[in-house]
Amino acid sequence: MKVAVIGAGNLGTAIIRNAVRNAEVIAVRRRKDLFPEIEGVEVVSEIEAAKDANIFVVTLKPSVFRKNMELIGSVAKGKPLISFAAGVKLEEMLRHIDNPFRAMTNLAIERKGVVACYPPETAEHLRFLEADFIFCEDERELEAMTSFLGSSPAILAKLINAFVLSAIHQGVGYDNARKAAISAFEAASYLYEKYGLEEVVRKVATPGGTTAEGLRKVVDAERALIDSLIAASRRADEL
């Protein structure tokens, strides 16, 4: 299988690092010299040079994708094309592309990560990726994933950094603070998935203890995170 990734910037490169484990990959990037050296990847600067690919993946910015959509469609012809461009809907793509699909992920896809898909059969064309899949019920849910899956790592990284800074403030060395922060967020994800919020709190918190005091103070941060993710989601609707 040969996969062409059109727009091999940050997200495209992350997808390529995953895809190259199971497929031949053509990376399309105007500035070839800016693409990192990845074994097994053919790098080209023109979209037409990817015409022999079996599957096309688009990771261009929405405005750039729209500008080049007709050309991309003529190169892809009837082959599957999966767009990771936020805000570019299937109806719009169908004007120039015969077989379009939509997906959303984040930079962690270079390791494994999660890919949100719409329509659900999109996943069948992305099986070359080592990933878990979220099957969106409609295109609106896929749009929301631009924030809740695509943008969220940057937002949550700010919270991890806040953890690090607070630990340093209390006398913990930087390396230990960073290690503790990463471990704590991984532990929280694992426990939340296994038990849910109420059971995690019940198991960890003791009356009048440190956890209870921290939970009392975290309410404002919780509201701020909700507002932040919703704001990012609304911005995605404007693209």
C-alpha cells in the first residue's frame, strides 16, 4: 500500500511517523528541505508527483486545502482521500473530490493515539495507522473533535506545566516535578477510565485530608478548562 500525505507539516509528519511502519509513504511538502529525515519516506514538492498513491491523506491548513482542492481531486481521482483539515466539510470536498472522508487526530499519533472518523467507514482506509478509532455519529461531532482531540493536548500541557510549577514552588526539583506531573496525569487517565470520577474521589480522598482540600480549590480551574475547550470548539466552527 502506498499512502500520500499532502501537507507534511507538524501533523502530517506525525501521521507519517506512524504510517511508515505499515505502508510506503509519499510526503508532499513545498519546502522539501524542511521535512525531517525519516527512513522509507519519499519526499516530493508537487502534488502531481503523488499520483501513484493508493490512499491520499490531507493535512493542509483549511485555506490552503481549499485553494488546491481541484488539483488534489484531479490527482486522487476515485481513490480514497481522508482530510484532517478542520472546517472543510464533505459537501464542499465533493465538488472536486470523488471519494472524500474526514478525520481528526493530534500529534501523539506519531506514537499511536486516537483518530476520530466520519463517516465510520473512514477507519477502513486508515488501517495502515497503529491507532484507536472514535466513530463520530455525524459531521458536527467530527468538527467538535477539532478542539477536544486536536487542540486539547496543547491546552492540557498548560495544566501539566502548572503542576510542575506548583511542585517546584513547594521545594521539589524540576526533574522530579516533571516526572511526578507526567505520572500523575497518566494515573488520573487510567483511574478515570477504570472507575469514573466519583469512585476515584471516594478511593483517594479522606475526610479533612489533602485531597479534599485540593478538590475544594480546583473548581475554578475546572470551569476554566471547560470554557477553554468550548472556545476552541467554537473557533473550529468558524474555519
